[in-house]
Amino acid sequence: MKPLHTEWLSRIGYAEAWELQKRLVREIDRGERGDTLLLLEHPPTYTIGSDRHPEHLLLGPEELERRGISVFQIDRGGDITYHGPGQLVGYPHLYLEAEGLDLHKYLRDLEEAIIGLLAEFGLQGGRKPAYTGVWVGDEKIAAIGVKFNKARTRRGFVTGHGFAFNVKRGVEKEGFTGIVPCGIREYGVTSLEALTGLELDVEEIGRRIVPHFRGVFGFSEAAGNSVIEGIR
């Protein structure tokens, strides 16, 4: 079993985190760094994936500026989603061998790690066949959008982007009201605090998801900490 390096970055701007992701993909591709999971929060941000539908952004430039929300068109799969304070964002950067690779299983495994975390709180997380992500009933609590970067020096892929898990009460309303989240109109969005009635800390939830992530993906239990240089 190989180690997983984890890093809590606290709150970091989207552009800075995106550049860091690109650097990690290159380093993992070259074998200079092992598999790494970044955990963090973003300031208010909309990201638009490769399945672009401009009509799903409901706010104009002036209202976006008034609310202090940045917008990025990025290279992950999926439609538009929101990132903001109170939401745990995870960016796994894993090297996946090409032989026997099941890209859909990777998405299901990300969902499974989050479903395991929800079970700690007595919540039954689930899936909806037509959509990627994690749901509690008819409300979405975690969005998933990834990119598989073809390795240049090895025969495989390095993953990028990842999941966004709503922790704090209010995050499910603040930014999601300005978009059609992931293009889904018929279902709502929720958060862990709203479902449990507890007051929770995003960093603590990040710490608690790591064992589930390691277990699903087959990483060793020993904690691995990586020093990410040059991000501040």
C-alpha cells in the first residue's frame, strides 16, 4: 500500500490553487512527487467546466462584482458550480495506470469516500443515476468534477480537480442561488450543518474525510504530509 500525502491549505484563491494543481500534475507525472490530496476552501467563486451552458449563470457582471464572486472557465468536466467559504474542496492528484483503468470507477470512488464520511454523522448519502455527486435524499451535498491528465512520461493519467462538499449552514444558499448548479433544476442543495444541526469546522471535516479517502483508494493509513512550496 502506498502513502497519500495530504495538505490543508486553508482559504486560497481559485487562480492560485489552479496553478498549484497544474504544477503538481507535472511533478507527479515526472515521478518527483507522490499522490497528493489538497484540502482547502475558496473565496466566492463560480467555475464553469467543459459542458458549458452560459444560461446557467443567472447573474450579470455588475451583480457578480457586488457579491464579490469570481468566475473561471476551467478544464474539468461538468457544468457550472459554486465554491465558497464553508465548503470543503478536495483536489486529489493521483497517478492512475492506464492498464485496466476505469474512469467511471474513479468518480464512484470519490463519491464513496464522501458517503462514508456522511455515515459518521448518521446520514445516508447516495447517488442519482443520471448525475455525478453525492446526495442526501433529493438534495445535493457534494459536487464532483475532474480531469484526467494524460501522463507525458508514463503510460497513465494524473487526476486533477475533484470534489466540493458543503459543510457550513448557509453555503447551500449563498452562491448556489445565482446559478443552475450543474445544470440541475429539479433538485436542491444542502449542507452538513443544515442536516445535522451541529456547528462544524471545515478543517476538521477535512481531517475526518482523509481516512475514508485512503480506505476507498487503498492508501496506507500512516499519515503523509507534503510540503507544498511557493503557494504563499
